Amino acid sequence: MKTRNTELDWKKLGLKVGLEIHQQLDTHKLFCECPSILREDKPDKIITRRLRAVAGEMGEIDIAAREEELKKKIFVYEAYSDTTCLVELDEEPPHPVNEEALKIAIQIAKLLNMKILDELVVMRKVVIDGSNVSGFQRTMLIGIDGWVDCSFGRVKIPLLALEEEAARKIRESGDKVVFRLDRLGIPLVEIRTEPDMHTPNEVKECAERIGLLLRMTGKVKRGIGTIRQDVNISIKGGARIEIKGVQDLRHLPKIVENEALRQKNLLELHKKFKNLVKKFKYKVFDVSEAFEGTKSKLIANSLEKGARVLCIKLPKFKGYFKFELQPNRTFSKELLDFLKVFSKVRGFIHSDELPGYGITESEVKKIRELINAKEGDGFLFVVAEESEAENALRLLWNRLTELLSKGVVEEVRGVNEDLTTRFTRRLPGASRMYPETDLLPVKVSRELVRKIKVPEKPEEKVKKFVRKFKLSEELANQIVRSEKLELFEELAQKYKKVKASLIAKLLFNLPQVLKKRGVEVKRIGREEIEEFLELLSKGKVIFESSEFIFEKVIKEGKRVEDVINELGLWKLSEKEVLRRVGEIVKSKGLRSLPFEKALGIVMKELRGRSDFNTIKKCLRKVLKEK
């Protein structure tokens, strides 16, 4: 049953979106002195743990933590003797808070116009999905009541926290999950906004703005996985849904749109079934006899192994398993996502897809007879060992009736490859937080806050580049938004004899030129760039030679100077240019040609060895001579 995915009216829908931005800081780990580096070599330590939920400060166990415990997972942790320590293994108390990380967090809070707390209390946040060996994540509130301005208005930022990054998930198989501890403990800031965004594009703009401000500090990590956005989405009549771990900002609008559409369609189902679902009665039917002598290999193979076919009936639900909630994701897939999280049973079959899977019309008719289904009733069944099948049916029933009776249920969801969302776990509650008992509160003096300088804002830096380096506003904007910003500033400061515009062209334009020529350029090395700039600053080469030099450097892995020698691309003196121009004019008979055509021929011969103005000047001089 397809739903119409017409252009959504966001105002009418009452879309509200907030962001939680998690940004790793470029310093050592938060509660020990271990380096913040990710490794791919073989770990030399393996530790195995099981985790269980414990009561928080109020004596209650968090619902999300309890559900994680029910999965009964075994967690395996990989570590390195030289870059991980007993703190990550939870065999030693945490060390004092990393002061550099604390100062960076305060600097970011000031950049976001926040009030800095004068006493920071480290808290434990219960997390038993295995990503924290201890079963909790340490976090501390740094700033409150901030804001950031966007083109559509001001977005409030109620809090900024400094916390430790989770361990890195390597693989999962059955009930065993393997994590690596190289990432555990890396400092990160969590920046939480109010739900002040009301269209998908506003969400993207706000995330880009905050990300850009973070990069202005020059003290945050860059690259895939170093910054993540959790997106909190709700619509009128719905509930808060948290979408975890969005990394590519280009995908944000479509993810928000798909989730808003899912909530809208769930509310339509709720409106239709909210009264009827109260009359639903949970009853399990064993319909195994309907498949005696079945030709369905799927069912026959399971029955031979002792499985049973257990079924539940859903009054007036015919057609609704195929009701589309998101593009190409039906209500039945919504149920399946939930089942996979909590059950070993990996699937179920429903009435809207039958006949199918080798199941005949007569077998479907027999099922309907066994469960006393009326016209318009739907059903679903599970093929599994009896107790597993009963558990799976109970999970499916609970999920289905919950969605029909409530519409949208508060939960955490992940992102699929097609940018739709799927259930991952319940939304955590306040019960998951309690104070860290191994660390004293951290005092923050007004003097410390005053000494921490706020970096330039992006628009201020753009204006400075235009004024100081005579760059175009477009190029200045490109630099400020690029991951090469710090490199550009360092090179411009170091090589003052080279025009900053040429340094910018080397970093931003040259890779595009080489790419068009079929040269695979991921990144031109800093060492090679500096070697070229050093020669350029001494007047030994000209900028126009860069594309020829770097093409060969990249293709053949040679040093810049060796390539220059090989290609003969050292800068010619004006005297030498004059001599060469004379030779070219004579050998190619250029005196009879129009000046511009002659200039083009000479330029081609001397390209990369002298600049345009010098060649033009020398050609005029040669042509004037008899």
C-alpha cells in the first residue's frame, strides 16, 4: 500500500528539530595520558566482559539500559599495551581531567555565547551496549544558555558537555561484539540545541554553522567519524525521535524528511486503528498442520528440524502490513527492525505477501480457517523453535499494538543506506545519570575563563583574508570552509615572499587541474608543497610550472627538486629568456606572424620556465631588432 510522498508542508506538519553535535578534540585522552590515535595493526591485548544495568542516583534502572542487558551480549575488547592503559580497561580510577581538553571546551562554549559554570561535576551516564568497558560514560556540563545565529534566525544552545568518546565497534557475530579501545576516552564536546529548526534545510544550515565555528578553534579533530550529529525530530501529535550518528551533512535534509514522513504516516495509522486496537486480543495459534506436505522449502526445512509455525490474528488489518511509512519501507519492515533487535528470530511472514515463498493459496486458506479469520483480517506467523517463536510473536504484538495505539513512540533510530531510519533502542531516561565517585568537582575560575580567547568567527576570517591577502571573497570563503584552512594560514605566514593567492591556488586549484588530466590526487603532501614554496620564494621556479612538477611527483613518487632537474623547469633569467626567444623566433620564422600568434608559440616553448610578462617583453625586444 503506497503512500503519496508529495511535497510536505513543514509548517502545517509542525516539524521541530534539534541537534546534538559530538566533536572530538585534538588532544590526548580525557582521563588518562594515552594518545588519541586510531590504529589498524593487530592488538596485543584481548579482554572479555559482560555488562549489566544498575540503578541510577534515584534508585531506578534506565529502560534503555535494561533492554540492552536483556540482549545478553558478550563483549570482547581489543587493546594495545603502548597506547592504552588500565583506565580504559576500567582497572584503575580515572586520572584528573585533561586540562587542555577542558580549556578547548571552554573556548568553544565562549564561541557559542554560553555561560561557563564555575564548578564542573563529572557524572556517569549508564551505557551498557558494550561501547564503554565500565558500563558508563563520563560526562561533565561546561556551559549553558548559548546560541548561534543562522540565516533563518537564532538557534538556542542550552548546554555544552565535555565527555569521553566510546570504544570503536569492530565487528559483531551472534551474541559476541568486538570493540577496540583506541577510541575510548578521546575527549569530545557534546553541543545540544533546542528544537528551533523547522525545515530539513534549516537543520543542515545549523549543523554546518556549528561545525564551522568548531573548526575555527583549530583544536578539533578532522576526518570521517570525528564529528557526528544526533538529530531529534518530532511533528505535531508525534513524539521525539533521536536519529543517531549522522556524519555526512549532505544527507541531513533527506533523513529529516524521511523520518518526518514516517511519523506522519504512523499518525494516520493511529487515527484509523486507535479505537479498534483496544479490541485486539493476543492469542497464539499453532498452524503447523496447514503445512503438512508443503512445497515451501523455507517452511519444510524448519519443520524437519522441530520448529513450529505459530500465528497471531489482527482484525481488519488486511493490506496494512504493506502500508508504506517511508520510501520503500513498509509497516512490516518497521516491525521486523524491532524484532531483529530483541530476538534470535530474524523474520516473519504476513498475510499481505501471501501466496508467496512457495506457500500456496490452499495453505493460506487453511491458516485462515485455523485462526477463524474473517474477510479483511490480517495475520502474521513465525517459523521457529516453539519458545523462540512465542517470544518473537509477543515482541511483534507489543510493537504493533504500541504503534497503533500511540502513533509515534519515543525511541532511538539508526540510518539505513537509503537514508530511511530503523529502530535501534528505547530512548534513555534521566535514570541513567549519577555522579562520578572517583573524581572531585573541578573549579573553574573567572580568571581562567577570561584568559581563554575566542577565535575569529568565519565571516571575520573571510574579511581578513580579502583585506590582508587580496583574495577574492569566493576564494576566501572556500579556504575558511576547507579542512586546509590551518595549512593555508601556516604556509602564508611562513612563506611571506610568495603571494597568498598563489598558495591558495596550489592548495585548492592545482588538485582540480591535475584531476582533469587523469592524475589521482587524494592529497598533495605537505612536504612536497613546502619544498616547492621554498624554491618559489627564492625565485628559482615559477608558479606556472607547478602542474607539470606535481603531476610527475604524484605519478612517480619523486622529490620536487629531482623532477625539476629532470624536466628542466628551473626559472630562466631574463637574459636567458631573451636569448631563447631569439632562437625560437629565428628557428620558427616568427617575424612574419602577427604578434599574438608568435607570442603563443613562444609561450608554449618556454612554458613553466618563465612568466608571461617576461616572455612578452623579450619577444617585443627581439622583434624590434633587425
